[in-house]
Amino acid sequence: MKDYGYKVDLTEEALEQLIELFLFKCGQSDLLAAIEARDAIEEAIEQISRSPYIYPIADNDPTERKLVIPFVRKTGYIALFSIESESQIYLTNIRHQLQDDVLR
């Protein structure tokens, strides 16, 4: 992945959520969908690293942002991230749009 000035790291919780999402797709015997989802999420992280301030503010905090990650299978994911400094971003939460606890 190219360096665009912002380093995007995943919190432990976000990493666990990504693993859970991937395993869910694999458990549905849909390895292709799991790979496509991973690729879409990687592209989203790259987009965040380039221009984090273009995404909507989440929870009335200008350092907290959200990104809807479209997915070719009709639904997508919601990623929440925190801009910690002019060089550091943390992806704090990632959920499938249809999950009950998704933050909108």
C-alpha cells in the first residue's frame, strides 16, 4: 500500500471484527465473497489514508469519521475511524451494514 501521509492502524477491536467478518463469509462457503470483501476494505483503508477529512463526522466529534464501504454483493460495511494526528489514524470499528449493532 502506498504512503499518502496518514498511517492507518487497526485497533484490536477492529482487527477482531475484520477476522469475524472474513470467517463469517468463509463459513458460508463463499471464499470469493470473503476475498472481495477483504479487497474492498483494503481499498477503503487506502482511501482513508489519502483524505480522511472528506468523510462524514461521526458522533459530533470532528476527529471521528465514518466511511460506507460499498460491496458488490448489494450491501457493504461501515468503518469508523479516528484521526489522532496529522499522520496517524485508527480504524476503530468495522461492521456489516446489516448487523444489528452497526453505527450509522
